[in-house]
Amino acid sequence: MAQLDPRIPAGPLAEKWRKHKAEIRLVNPANKRKYEIIVVGAGLAGASAAASLAELGYKVKSFVFHDSPRRAHSIAAQGGINAAKNYQNDGDSVYRLFYDTIKGGDYRSREANVYRLAEVSANIIDQCVAQGVPFAREYGGLLANRSFGGAQVSRTFYARGQTGQQLLLGAYSALSRMVGAGAIELFTQSEMLDLVVVGGHAKGIVVRNLVTGEITRHASDAVVLATGGYGNVFNLTTYARGSNATAIWRAYKRGACFANPCYTQIHPTCIPVTGDYQSKLTLMSESLRNDGRIWVPKKKEDCRRDPTAVAEEDRDYYLERLYPSFGNLCPRDVASRAAKRMCDEGRGVGETGLSVYLDFSDAIRRLGEHVVRERYGNLFDIYHEITAENAYRTPMRIYPAVHYAMGGLWVDYNLMSNVPGLFVLGEANFADQGANRLGASALMQGLADGYFIIPYTIGDYLATQKPGSRPSPDGAEYRQAEENVRAMTSRLLSLKGREPVSHFHKRLGQILWQHCGMARNRAGLEQALREIPALREEFWRTLNVPGSGDTLNQALERAGRVADFLELGELLCRDALAREESCGGHFREEHQYPDGECRRDDANFSHVAAWEYRGEGQAPLRNVEPLVYEYVKMSVRNYK
Amino acid sequence: MSLSVTLRVWRQAGPGKPGRFVDYPARNLNPNMSFLEMLDVVNDELTLRGEEPIAFAHDCREGICGTCSLMIDGKPHGPQQGVASCQTYLRSFRDGDVIVVEPFRARAFPIVKDLVTDRSAFDKIQQAGGFITARTGSAPEANAVPVPKGDAELAMDAAQCIGCGACVAACKNASAMLFVAAKVSHLGLMPQGQAERDRRVLAMVETMDSLGFGGCVNQYECTAACPKLISHDFIARMNRDYRGAIFRAAFNPSARGE
């Protein structure tokens, strides 16, 4: 059974991080260059970590499967990044950002982690501005803010609708600087396919070069995974097509516990599905809910009419009606479920009846079209490209889609997994977002982990490892891991069945969306737990991966990732079945209040569920880390 | 309503191998389908027939990661202005069209396979100087230095570059001037970017030249092909910066950061 000690420092909440930083072990500057750290992934968390660790003097190897570190999917985040700067003088503070995030997460995250996140949020903005990130400014030249869901203050910093792009390019520039300086060795188009564990510690990885097919072993003193979320297990999502869970899944199979896989986020404002050929769903930023109003017709017969012809009194602005104090800016899980309920009642709009309106006509009347264009122009353009509709004239149609994974590998306060030496950052870990993430908090967490947490906490581990004690990559564990990767690759290539890999990914996605999506219940989850192993068996019988393993082979890459999703999907359902309550993004139909809101069960489920792999064909073990709330009173989330 | 087209696709097994065009029919397509989704469908059909699918670069499929890079009927990213290949939809084509699909071609972007090219030259230019040195933890308070709104907006216009390489593919000289100018202008417009301004433009331009990109002859095909419509005015801004920096460096080598 895994040892899950969260190692939360003692002392008052506001003192914990400061005290911890003062007390943890350090590596002296002359010794830092003797340690080699592998960082996998170069999104916000990975790029900021690699750059910051290299600046400290560690030797860093950075691995990305993309052709350039600038392509990581952090780049697609639109709306903004939260920080407790209180520049608007509206009463914001570290405590308020902490409290909003804990409450937004439906009381399923660690107090100490979230408080630290809120504390370092202000440093992130300083850091990014110093790198030249062109944040939006007021006329006086100071930084501008906007509002996001789940908060009643305006604390979100943004760069038009491309905040993630600008923050990532900032982190990428820091990474590039250190590559240019020779402090980081960069491996692009290099996919991590196994973790090497030596004597119980993470000491390296096995990598496949996606262009040449070459498989190589890499030894290090510590391994940092910043490989993003696993949401693409659902196939049709807002994630990039290449986003995958392979790195964290293979680490799971080497002993790292997987925490709360059932906490997946469905984002309320995405462009609806139009056909079965579709490869992805496109998000419309939550920032649109600042000025857009969400509605459906009150009467079913109005659902097929031109929306501009539906009279004001015949419209149901249901978020404003149900949640008057937060209105259109209620949290994502709440807004998504409300949209689903409206469509389930038969009041959905569009060809399929599976969408709701997001209407800007009031904002255009109030502010003028030019102001709306300045704030959201690029989002309106994206909408137009995809739908050929002009959202300045007619309301957007939106529907929820899978967007983010709050679950991930279990980590302690130092962001180290239960496998010593294995650190997990950003969306790939589980720690800070609880059961639901608030808007503009993913960018904050990725950069907090990479710039301001790992540079301190990794030293606490490395100080216990003798400089120069790094094993040789020719050791038995490395060779065994390489053998494992080679066997999997040749197995996939030798199947020579009939079906393309997309066939299985689509079917897995359909099973999960139906039974483990916005609403879940016991019967559905049990059915999914029968269907997924059957699909997996079919995959390994009838899959066809054309081509060879020694050139660029995109079908082979995807086959490996889908093989992992077919296992992860099962764990997702298992976790959802075991968690007999509703909280945040995990909604069990058996556990709800009469008005359809989540009913948590704090007496029995105020804990992290961290799953431990026990071998093929064995049921994984559900370990538990209790969540203790010393400062915040757990209550029913109320956005009314 | 559906449409059927013929795709004339560049197939090349690997770097330095001979390539050729191969025709593939794509039938009964929904006009709301994206161009890349059509390639997905064609690839699935190829797989079912036991043939090797067409390799093409793609990832976010929402026009921001800069991975996709198709030359469609001779235009980088296809017929529409201001979009990436992944944001090109079939409604831009007519039933019966023959559509020619090629990789972005440039000496500095060698072909990896089929429609995939190696654009790591762009990373090398960034590594040479595309940054503001701001060691983590050393940053001053964010509002300590106000940035005029107009400067921040103009910097953002340049900073939007997605690094796809369409500007290079569109240019008859395969020049990377728009790409480099966008980065130089973005950082040079910010007050934080002044300390390294000369060093940056010299290092980036020299690296660009050494990697085999051609020179600019002011025809601005780059801006027309840019999915973010980044203005060629930034090239003029970079040229001015570069001339000034060369001049200063001639008198004072420390301008090079040496």
C-alpha cells in the first residue's frame, strides 16, 4: 500500500509556505551543476520549471513531443490568469482568492496548497510583465483586469483572448534563453514512453524520437512531469489533438498514485457538435460571460425560431434566474449542468437541440459594437470561422464540452509523487483545483508550480541524493524499461487488423461522455465498466497501425496514446463509481438536492482518492488521503 | 448538401527521398467540415485499405499552436485570409474541385515526411535573442513601470505570431523577416525590452541569415499569408532597429552584449 503523506507544514495557514521555504534543505550553488533534472513537457508548468531550474544552475534536459516547445496546449488558453493584486481596489486579497478557489473546488482541495497558490499569484504577474508579456493596459499604462466565474472581484489579467499564448511565449522565451546559454538540452519530437525507477526512486525515462523512431534511455537525479491533463480520454474535447496521458499513465504503472481521476471539467461555453467527422470542440472563453447573457426560449415551440425574433418576455435567462447573485458568472460546473438541464427539458436550440444562446445584443446596445469588438473580437472571429455566423447580429450557440482534468498524479506539498524523485506539475497533478477549477486558475497554477514552487522544493529531495550518485543509463532497470517500450511498439505494429485507431478513440469517448460525463449514475458507470474492457480487447485484436516504427508514424503515436486512454477510462469510471457523492465536476444523479444541485457527503468522502496500480488484470487499490479543513468552514456551495 | 473533391497530395517517404503528387478522391463531404477533418477521413479510408496515411502536422485545431502548415492550392493555409490551415473549412471549396496540397517549402524547412516540415530554425532564432532576460524571482512589482496603452496594443499585434512559417512559405525568397520582425518589435516596444534591444535584433537577424532564410524584397506576401495578419510595417521597424544597432555596435561593441 502506497505511503501518502502530504507533508503539509505545521503552523498557521498564512505562515506555512514562508516557514517551509526557510526550513527545507538546500543544495549549495557549486553542487547544483552536478545534478541532472529531466523535465517532460514544455507548457506553462514545464517551460517555466525548466527555465527556472536551469537559472539556478541545475543541468536540465527538456523533452517535448511537439516539434517546438512553443506548441504546448497552454497556448490555447484564452481568457486570463488570476492574481490577488487588488489593483481594482475592490477588496481582493490572498485570502479571498484562496477562499474562492477552495469554494470553487467544492471543498475537495488541500487548504495549504491553495493558500500557497494564492500567495504566489502576485509574483507570477510581476514575472510575466518583466518578460515583456503584453498584458492589456488601461489608458494610464497600468494593468487592466476583468472578471471571471466564481468570483465577485475583478482579478483576472489578460492579453486579448490569447492570454495563454502570451504567457506560454513568455515561458518559452525564458526556456529558449537557457537553451541558447547551453544550460538546457532540448529534445523536441521526443515522447516519453516509460519512467525508470531505481531502488524505489524515479531516476530517468525512456523516450521515442517521433521522427526517426529511435528509442533512447536517459538517466537523471529527478524527473519532473509537466505533461498536461488527460481530458482527451473523452476524444471530442477542447484539448489539442495531441494532448495525451501517456507520460502520467506510464508513471502510474510504475507506482505513482493517480488521484481523483473522476474530477473532469466540462466547460459550459463551447461551440456545439455538428457531425460525426468532428475532431475537436472549440472553446469560447469564459470571459464572454462578462458581457454575454445566456438564455433559452421559455416555450419549446420557440426553439426552432430565429432567436432575434423571440420576444424578451419569452426568453429564459436561466442563470440569472437561478443564481441571481453570480448570474452568468457562476462557476463552470454549475453553468454546464444548468445548460444540460435546459436541453433535457426540451428547450435546447439549434439543429440538434443541444445548445443554448449566448447573446451580446444587450452589451452591444450598452457599450457599442466597437467596445465588444475590442474586448472579444478574436473570439467572435473564431466563432464566425467555424459556424459562418455573425455573433454581432445573432446570438452564439454554445454547449458544454470536456475541457480540463482536475485529477492527476498524486503529489505532496512539495509537488513530489509517492515515488521519490518524481515531481508532477500543472494540470498533470491533482492538488489545487479540487473537484472543479475556476476560470483563469489553470494558468495561475501552471506558472506557480513551475516558477515559484518546484525551484524550492526539488532541492529538498536532491539534498538527500549524493551529488554524482546518478545511476548509469546502462543499468538493468533502464534496459528493462527500454525493452518494455520496444515490446509495446512492435506489438502495436504487428497487429495488422482492420480498424484505424480513431475508431476506438471515438467509441471510448462516446462511452465516457454518455456514462461518465456531465451526469453519472451507478447503472451507467457499471455498464461503462463492462464496455471499456470489451473495447480494449477489440482494440488489441482488430487495430491496424500501418507503416513502420523507424519513421514519422502518426498512427503509431496515436495508437500508443489511445491504448493508455482505454485503461485510464476504466479507472475514471471506477473512481466515479466509488465516490458516492456529488461534488464539483463529479455529479452523481443519486446524490443531488431537489433543485438539482450537488449533494456532497463530507462525512464519508472528504478525502482524496489515490489509485495504486497493482499489475495487469488486478483491480487497482483505492488509497485515501483525508482532507482537513482548519480555516474554511465546509458548506454547501451557494451561488444564488 | 455535400461536396466531393479530388485531393492532389504531396507524398514523400522521408527527408531527401523523392516525392510525388498522388490523387485521392474525397467524397460526400459536409461543407462544415474542416480541411484537416477531411484529411482525417481520407486517412481512415487509407488505413482501412491497408495503405499508409498521409502525414500532416496539426495539434490544437483552433488556429493558435502554429503546428498545421499546409500549402493549399499554392497558398499557405489555403484560400481564406487570416486563418490557419486548421481553420480552413470545406465551404471555401466547390464540388468537383481538384485541390493541390503541399508542405511549406523553404530551404530552411526541410521536409520530414509528406506534408510535415522541420521548422526548428525558428526555435534557433528565438534562442539567439528572442527574449527579455528576467531571471525568475528578480522581477519588480508589475505596475512599477506603466506601459502606454498604444504601445502595449501594438506589441500585442506583433506578439500574436503563432510561429507557423506561412510567411516563409509565401515568400519567393523564403525570407523569415516577418517572423523575426514580429518578435523584435514585440519585445522592443515594451519598456522592459530596452536593455537588450540592440543585442537582440543583431543576434536574431544574424542567426536568421545563417540558417538559410532569404532577404526581404518588400512584396508583403508574408502579411497576406499570415494567419494573424501581422503587418509588414513591423519589418520596417526591425530594419530601423537593426540599422541603429549596427551603427552603435560599430562604435561600441558592448551593444552586442560582448
